[in-house]
Amino acid sequence: MNKIGFISLGCSKNLVDTEIMIGLCKEKGYTIVNDPEEAEAIIINTCGFIDDAKEEAISTILDAAKLKEDGKLKKLIVTGCLAQRYKEAVLEELPEVDLIVGVDEFPRIAELLAHETGACVTTNTAPYPEDAPRTLSTPSFMAYLKIAEGCDNHCTYCAIPSIRGPFRSRRMEDVIKEAKGLYESGVRELSVIAQDTTRYGVDLYGQSALPKLLKALAEIGFPWIRLFYTYADSITDELLEVMASHKNILPYLDIPIQHIDNTVLRRMGRKDTAEGIKNLISKIRTKLPEAVLRTSIIVGFPGETEDAFSSLCEFVKTGAFDRMGVFKFSPEDGTPAAKLPDQIDEDTKMERHEKLYTIAKSVSEEALRKKIGTEQEVLCEGFSDMFYVGRTKGDGAEIDGKVYFASEEDIAPGSFVKVRILATEEYDIIGEVTK
């Protein structure tokens, strides 16, 4: 058994784990194949965060299991959050799965692949696998840098702390060492990730070390550094000043506020308040005038009244955030929110989701229209049909829109070009390279 296929589901943090597993398997002499039909073993790194993610994971496992029918696929392995959270159920209900590997055991994937069957899941408190080989699955000019594992926030709707364990920062010297290696390999856009990046270093250094880390990363030479998963209550003046004083730290912040009604926020176990969120946004707009702000919102949380939802809609209409992901509340097993009174029925959740999504789309479209006639720096990702494709500073990989642009000269992927914006669509931009 030599040919191994990987399928990575869920978030970018999961993707980093997959890239490490690929590197470890290659180091042990395994051949990595992109076509699942060629694989003798398939490793599926799953998400188990919300119902939609669980359904996708189970569907993917069942599709892969069909490949066993012709006899070529010898072993099916499931790792990641679904494996950690539902190991007994997966083994019992999906007998096609040969091995379950927990979130802390994935660094042992090469040896487990060769010998183990059943379940290999332990407590989720292991240290980060520093110096493990990693094979990027992203384009060569872009990479994610995971700076911590786990979470201590314990929001009432979220199972991540029980799946991934307590918040554990990587040592700054280890993070910087990895970042330097990524830069030397050709990475030009570095996306900094963790479950809560603003908490980075609190467990090691007694306070957030994110501003200090960002300064060090900026000095390495990356043209673009992008920051994800920042919590509103932990975004400090120091952090904003560091961002403002370094041109290669992009004025882009992903701030998952989840709601704007104070009662709902308290029931969610959030530390934010509506007043604090609004004041923070005002401060960001002052200190970072070009900032693009992304957030995520949960509708249909237990006890969300019509007034609370209306307040949320009115807030979104103000354009406080340029980009937004809208999600329906999912009552997750073992979370306090699943047991709260005043649960919202599915039809109401759907109606609220559709209404807020429509508003958010309109806000995003308006924000894009304001760019018409401007000149934007664009990172070229490649060529598609008649146009080159890329992203602006305000577009995070995989979650935001694209720029489709024309150029009389050839442009290599990973190059930065100036593009004049000519038109906009729902989420995307059309332009041309300026001479």
C-alpha cells in the first residue's frame, strides 16, 4: 500500500493539519495521488462543527467507501473534528472506515497508516508538531500560518473547546521559523490563523503577543499578511497601531461578532456588547480608513426575539461590515445552547437566514460599487477563460470575491499588478491592468 489520497474538509486550520499529514506521509516514502480512484488508502480530514459540516463529512466518507468495491482501495481513514467528536458512532455506523485518528494523533499518521485499525483518539492537549514537514496544497504563493490550537472562549453554541481542547499558543520563535521557511519557499501572501488569533500568547507570555508577532512577521518581507479570526473584545489599540504602521499587514480584519443584541450575546456566552462592537468599528475606521471588515452572524439562536432580529438587520444595513457570512443556529451535542429554552423553529430560522443574507449581499454589492474607477493592487492567481483572476487586499482566499481583469502582457501567478476597476458583480470585480 503506497498510493495515498487526501481529502480536506472544513476550515483553513484543518487544511494546515492536512498539509502536515501529506508532508509526513511523503517523508515516509508514500506517493500522494490527487485522483481518489488511484489511491490505495484515503485519508479524510473532517469538520464536525455544525450540522452541514457533519453531513458533508459523512457524504464524503460514503463516497470514498464506494471505491473499496473494486478492491483497489485498501484502507479508509477518518481524522479531524468529526473523528474526535464522534469516534464511537463513526466506527459503529460506518463500518467501511478502517481507522479513526483524533485531532492530536494526526502527526502519527504515517505509522498509524501502516499498522493500525479501529480508533486512535486521545485527549486533545498535545503540543503542536513543530518542525514536521508540510506540503502546501494552496497555490505556491499563498499559505496559512497556524499560530495556536484549541480555544478557551466556551461560547455556549460552540463545541470546538471540547473537540480541540484548551487554547495553546505556539512559541513565537517556532512560528517565526516556520514563517521564514514559507517566505523562502516563495509564499507572498501569509494568512495568520487560529481559533482566536487575538488571544495568541496569553497562555505563554501573560498577555496577547499578537502585535509583537505581527511586527516580526512583517519584517520577514511578505508583501501581504492577512489576519483572520480576531475577537472584538480583544482587538487593542496596540494591534491597530501595528497594522496601521506596517503597509504589508493588510487593513483586513475578520471579526466574528455572531450578533448585535446584548441579550442574545449574553446567552451566547460572548464577552462583547453591542456598544463595544460599535465603538470598536468606529475606532478601526478611524485608525485604518481603508479597512475591509468581515464578520459572521448566527440567526435563530434560542431566545432571539423579533426585536432582536430586527436590531441585527438594521445594524447590518449600516454597512459596518463589508463582508459577512450568515449561518443558522445549529444545536450542537453537548453544548449549553442546545439545552436553552426558547429554541427557534426551523422555518423561522430559514426565513431569518434568507432575509439577513439578502441584506448582507446588498451591503457587499454597495461596498464593491464604491471601488469602480479606483486603482487596486491585485495578487494574480492565474488565468481563466478570457481573463486573469486575482484578489485585492480586501479579498481573503476562498471566502471573498475575485477580480477578473484583462492584460495585454503575460502575468505570472503570484505577481502583484495595478488594476483599474471598471465594473462589479454580486461579489466579484472586473477591471484591466493599468499601464
